[in-house]
Amino acid sequence: MSTATTHGGPQLPQERRLVTEIPGPRSRELFARKQSAVPPGIGTTLPVFVTHAGGGVIVDADGNSLIDFGSGIAVTNVGNAAPRVVERVQKQVADFTHTCFMVAPYESYVAVCEKLNELTPGDHEKRTFLVNSGAEAVENAVKVARHATGRQAVVVFDHGYHGRTLLTMTLTAKSMPYKHGFGPFAPEVYRVPLAYPFRWPTGPDNCAEEAAAQAIDMINKQIGAENVAAVVIEPIAGEGGFIEPARGFLPKIVEFCRANGIVFIADEVQTGFARTGHMFACEDEGIVPDIITTAKGIAGGLPLAAVTGRADLLDHVHSGGLGGTYGGNPLACEAALGVLETIEQDKLVDRARHIGEVMLPRLRAIQERNPIIGDVRGRGAMIAVELVVPGTKEPYPAAEIARRCHEQGLLALTAGTYGNVLRFLPPLVIPDHLLEEGLAILEKALNVE
């Protein structure tokens, strides 16, 4: 078995290897420590403690090597400890770790902003500023939109997820676990339907047209378009279940925004940085957002996020109105430059498309043999299966299937408004044989009575 990954990364054997049960004794010991030190509100998906990760595997404290179909929730797109990221961060940590860009700036922050201005959709003049997390990016994007338009209302969509701060929790659709018991919520946030093809009442063929018409009608009647500062949407709904809005829906929403002076904000926190087979998911339908928010895959695991948008919008905010002590930390900026180099030089956009070409046909073949899979969907290396009670569209819980995968050495994540979606986010550097092995484990785990 080769120890190197196709596109670089730590020299870990690229193999699934189980030497204990999952979780093993050392992980159970550490988990007991976690329970006494960390509140239960911080949940854990995979009950093992990690010591190494790279390519398509993670290695736990008991020496088990598991196939990674999670990438830290779409964070390690370029792989864990990717060489260009490691090299840049090691050099930076020896030079200096923090000055606060607002106090004493440094070149790497500017370089990241320049790259994002260049790479994000649209050839208009842009500005970028850096923060720490996806939620912080979305919250700042709304701040900018409200300031620039002089309006207050914000429109979001059913099944959307945008974060855990007060505002972004309000923007998020799902109550449990994200909102339950945490109110009251922020004012002037309104929710409209999303074009969810698998569950649209009249079927997928009518979904885009009808959902857009309903959303626009609700905005006009219940809010008034002239009062809306921003529409915020994920081009593919992430936590909501990797829902791809029916084709044509997003362009209709963008057209409505343009006609009414509404800022269109694309939340690409989970979809960005080559994950979907485009650098950004908006590119699939030629969408050019007024503002785009990014995080997760931007810096290979270091905390960094960005708000990129039209220069006239971002320049509208007064000096001191944006920022934060840690935003654009120099270590994270160097990591981001390493990520962007890796995506470009190792052609990871193409690699993401290849992963989709491997996984989607296999999953659809499994669907034909197993009626528990109601829908297979996704683009590139952002793929999901929606589970149903066979013969119906009643949601079938995904947690037990995920647990079976974990026991056999495959990290699989769940998602979905109804908790019935298995989502797959393999690192873009994962070798094909691990994709195939992971899918074989999944098929066995799906065989339920």
C-alpha cells in the first residue's frame, strides 16, 4: 500500500485498518475525560480521538485508520496537513503570530484578499475583509447590506443554515439543535420556500418556477421588496441536507434582487474552494453574487473566513465599522495562500469533479438495489443520499446508518432538516480505492430490516 497521497499530504498509509473496536480503549478513556471537562452541548459525531490525518484517512489514538468522508465538515478540502499549508504556517509561526491587522498590518492579509477578489464570481471591482468563522462572515455581510441600502429586512430560505450566533441562528431554519431554547431571536428576518426538488409537492419539474414565484410573492406581500436589505442563500443547502435548488430557481431570485435594489448574498461557507467541482458553487448557474461569504475550506483547518463583495457596497461602511482582533490572523492567511496554491497547482477543481463521477453512479446503483435511498444528489465532492422508509417519502433516520459506518472504519456525517440525510465530503486528495471501499461499507450499512 502506498503511503503517499495522489496530490501530496502526510506520509500516512492510505488504507482502512481496524486494530480495535470503534471506539477503542484509549478513545473511550479520552471520551470520559471529555465528558467531565466539556459541556454536553458540544456533541461528537465519531467517538474516536484523532492523532494523525492526511490524504483520505484519519488515525485514532488506538491506531485505527479510518476512511474520511467528512473533511472536518468541508474544511480540509486539500487534505489534512497539506505540504504547502504546513510549510507556510511553519515559517510564519517562527516570524510572528499576531499583531492585529487593524493595528499593524502585514502582506499576507492583503494577498488573500487580492486572490479572493480575483477568484470569486464576477469581473466587477471587489473588496474583501477577513474574519474568523462562517457565522461571523454571514453576520458581517448582513451588516454591510443594511448599511449600504439603509434597509433592515433580511430574507432567508427554508432548510438554510448560516451559523450559531444570535443573528445567524435566527437566519437558520432548523430548530433542533441549533435554535431550541436559545430565543428570543433577532428581528427583521423572514423565511421563504426553497426549491427542494425531492420534496416539492407538485414534483421536481415544476419546482423552480413555483418555488421562486411563491418566495417572491411572500416577499412582496409580507415584507415589501423596498424594505429588504438582503437575500441570503446557500447555493447548495448544507446542513439542510445538501439540497440543490432546482435549476432556474437561483437565477430567478437574483433577477428579483437586481430589479429591487436588494443585495444578493451567497453563503458559500460549505460549498466554496473547489468542493462542488467549481471553485465556487454559484458558478454552476452563472450566478454573480453582490456579496459572497466563505470559510471552512479557505485555510486548511485554521480559523479564517472572508466577506467578498462589490466595492461600492463594502466601501460604504465607515472606517472602524468592520474588523475584529483575530480576523485575518497571519498564520491563517499563510494557510489560505497555501490552500489556494494547492487547489490551482494540483487541479483540485477537476479532482472534485472526478470524485463525483466515481461516487454518484455507485450511489445510484445502490439506490436501485435498496429502496431506503429516496434520493441521490450533489455535485463534485459534495454528495448526499436522502433516506426514506421504503415505498414512501417518510424520513428514515440517518444516525444509525452513520454509526454502522463508523464501526466499520468509515467516517460519514449526517444532515438534513429531518435528520435523514447522509452527506459525503471526502478530501479532494483521497485516492480512488478508498472511495470505492467507503462506498462498499456504506452499502452494507444500508441493509436494514
